[in-house]
Amino acid sequence: MSDPREERRSHGAPAVAFDLAASEFRVDRDRIAGSPFFARLGGVTQVVSASGSGLLHNRLTHSVKVAQVARAIAERLCAEYVSLIDALGGCDPDVVEAAALAHDLGHPPFGHLGEQVLDRLARHRFGLADGFEGNAQSFRIVTTTDVGGPSAVGLDLTAAVRAAMLKYPWTRLHHPEPHPRFMAEPPRGASEPSDAPGTGSGKFSAYVTELDDLEQARAPFEGRLADWQQTIEASVMDTADDIAYAIHDITDFHRIGVLQHAPVAAELGQWQSNAATLAWLSDEEVRRQQRLPGRSLELLRRRMHEKDSWIVSDDAFHSAVARVRAELVDELLSSPFDGSVEAEQAVARFSMRWTSRLVEEMSVVEDPSTRSGHVLLGGEQWHEVQVLKFLHRKFVLLRPDLALHQRGQARLVTNLVEALDQWLGDRFEADRLPRRLHDLVDLAVAEYEALARSEPTVLVGATGDAPQGKDAVHALARGRAVIDFVSSLTDKQAVSLMDALSGRSAQPWSDAFVL
């Protein structure tokens, strides 16, 4: 095969007869779109469960919109930055679109809440050093646990598409060396979480079980990109994800009446009126006053200076707050969403205007900050996205009623993992396991036995000893299989399965769609 970016894991073999597309990268897009893991995203929470309203994005609709934005970005940049893009490894719109469709395949039931719970259980209950991470699970699906490819192990995607899925092209602890979390200014996501020191990077895109797939996918870019840098295509996908998240989640919560005019207007307006005074207060004083409007926005401005000095500008921040206030607060939020034609058109105008503005001002740079990829939003637009994401976090994610809802979901996921683990440990019931769970255990046992023979150090955390003996290795594999199984459920399937396992359901659990 002449183009190493088109190489597949099956010894470089081209697409097989049952694929409909002629282009290798279109084949990848079709395999992803046809995967049951992709279809399941229609039943997975984006932020909160939609409860049948039809007004909230789920992971499927979010992924489709990310793909739409990503392709638009790629097509524009490829026409304007031809030489630089070629020097950095290339950018094909089909690759970008395929990676965007695949980027959320690994997100578990109940969105980021489910991700946090599964990570804690993977590390603490099962001793899995690399825990659980949605991006790494997506990569595991397309390389390992999906059976839609010609070899029934993963989807056998090209190197370019697999590399484009790697938002964070490192494992949690061990690859590459030196690990990017030890850099003077670590890439975004590479630092250790402040509440979990010693656990490795907060974000990463591959488990140790898929390290060979990561290395093979990145091989065509050797010498063009640093080990820790995203490919151009990954950078486009990552930026498109940010845009879709910032805009579409905001409009979602306007639609259902959660994002309301008065508190958002007060936060932005009070900061604008008192910015000079607030700037003189100490961090401690601002935090003490955090319940007052404007203080949380001031803390955002300070965090941006601390984390992103390479791009942050107070003038641009002031302009971003003014634009968001004018176009989101005073225009879109000024009238409650009532389902009318006028309300629908207002949402559509806001979404299209902002998406177009962000896409049109993007560029490719040769030597970016370690905190950024090669594909950059314009400076003004970058600040605007930060303000939109701040509003989403403060007025949606941090709402007490959402916290109440999520605590129940966290307990459900925890109980489900524990119940399945106990079932696996019951030698009298081992032959009655769900077939998919049984297959996942067999797969993980083979993987972990191979790692214990060849790379035992990758099976331990930042400190500790390698697992000793067959039983210890099998315990790790069993944990990974349970995590794989639970993370592949929809929100509704997770609830129904837990009801069945706890005896609360009067009917047998008979959902055949278990990945």
C-alpha cells in the first residue's frame, strides 16, 4: 500500500468485498456508522437524560453534529493551508468525519458521571492502573471489542482514522517516554488530577491493552509531530467537539427552560460593571463571595491566565463577555422557548451564526503551544468558547437538582458493577453469564496474560508491584471485562439490568441488544 496512513492492522490489507465505498477512509466512516456501538449512542446521555422530551442532544446527535462541524473545518483549512498541512502529515475530510463519528463510542451510561464512577471502580475495586476513560474506551472499541471488521477484532480502521481519534495520544502512565505529564507545561489533559495524585494523566486515549494499536497508528507521523502532539485531523476533531459542546448544549438547555435569562444576565452584567474592582480582590476574597453574581466569571478569567497564558487577553475576554451577553442573553434568552416557529428560528439562527463565525476564523500553525493542537480558533473566538462553556458549567452542570439526579445514577452504576463482579465469582453460575460478558472475559484474559509475559510493569500504577500469579492476572482481566460490559450499555439498559439483578423487575431481563 503506497500511503502508510491507509494501512490497516490486518497486515495492511485493503478494505474487503463487503465494504461499499471505494475510498479506504470512506470505508472507515461506513464501518463506524454501521457499528452497533454507534447506534447505542442514541440511548446515552449527553449531559442529563432526555426523558423522552426529544429536545436534548444525546451522544448520537452530538457525534453527528461534531462530524458536520469537523468536515466543514477540514474542507476550509485544506483549501487554505495546503503546504503546511502536508508537512504535518495531511488532513483528509473523510478521516476527520470518521474520527468525529467515533470519538464518543466509549462513553458509558449517564455521560461524564458514568465515566467518573467507572474510573474509580476500575482503579480501586479491580486494581486496573489505567482505570476507565471515555476516549480510551472509544479506541478500544474500534481496535478490539467491536466485531464488525473482517477479522471480528475491532473495525480494522486505517492508521489515519485511528490516529485522528487520539485526542490525547498517550496512555495514562507509561507511553510515550518521557510521559507528557512530566513536561514543564504539560499538554491539555496530560496533568494528574489534583484530587488524585499519583494516578497518571487525567485524560488519555489508549489503555495499555491497545498500546500496539496506538504506536502503529502514529507511525506514519513520526518525524512530523512530537509523540504527544495530535495529528492535524485529531486537532480538527477536538476543536469541532469543543464548538458543538459550547453551542449545542447551551441551546439544548435554553429549549427546556434550564438556562434562564435572569441569573445568566446577572452573572455577566455584574462582572462587566465591576470588573475593575473585582480585579483588585484577592483569590480568597473572590472565592468567599462566589455566590454573588460576577465572582465566578472573575475566577474563570484568573484561571485562564494561570492555565493558558499563551493566548489569554483581558481585552479579548471583555469582548467575549460583551458578545455573549448581547447575542445569547439579550437576544436568545430574553424570550423563553415555547416551541413556536419564532423560537425554533431564533435557536437555529444563534447556532448557525456562532458555528459559522468560529469555523471561519480557524487557522493552522506550525509551532503551537503545548496547550494547543496545530489547529486553532481565532483569539477572540477562543475566549468566546471559554465563556460559553463556563455558562454551561455554572448554570447547568452545577445545579443542585442535577447533583441529586446524578447521585442516584452513580449508585446505580456502582451497584451494577458490583453485582456483575459477584456473578463472575460465583462458580455455580459461571455457565449462565450473559454471552457477551463471557466473551469479554475470554478476550481480556488473553490480553492480560500476554501483557504479564511481555510487559508486566504496565499492569501496575505509578507505585506498586506487578501482579503475581495467574489468579492476579485473571482478576485484572475480569475487572476490565466487567467495565467493558457496563460501559457498552445504554442508560435504559443499565437501569433495566440492575432492576433484574436486584429482583425488582417482575420480568426476566431479555434485552438482546447487549454489545
